[in-house]
Amino acid sequence: MFRPSLPSDEGLIFVRKGMSIVNTSIHMLFCFFPIAVIWLDSQLVVVDAKLAKPWRLSYVPQKPAQYFIEANVDLLERVSIGDQLAFE
């Protein structure tokens, strides 16, 4: 929030204690540019991916997730639902 932009090589990974829809939802209040949001289950399989637009009240994954990534919108071109990711 409150940042003017997000470089293409930066992002945030959020980790929750368990799988949830509610605890992995986000808002875009006080955000001034769109971002990619990728939700992953406990096995790091992508369960949802969305373009989150500024000033929207809520984005909720279609399925429970344990992790979610907020990054530059370019990420949506490289990741699809069903992909398995690895953190290195």
C-alpha cells in the first residue's frame, strides 16, 4: 500500500498457518496500481490467479490457499492455475 509502483523483479510471498479462503483474501485499498495475485495450496499448486485492480474492496481465491504472491502483473503471463511452483 501507498507505493507508487512495483518493479517487475519484486514481489511479496505471504504464508498462512493453514489452508483458508478467508485468511488469504486481500484488499486493494490505498493501492495505486494493479498487481498480480497468485494463490497456492499447501503443495504449492496454483489454485487461483487474478489481476487485482487499485481501490477494490476484496479479492478472494476460488479455492482454499495457504500461500499467496503479490507481484508485478507480468507474473500472470508466466503462471497458470494448476502449475506447481517451487521457492528457491
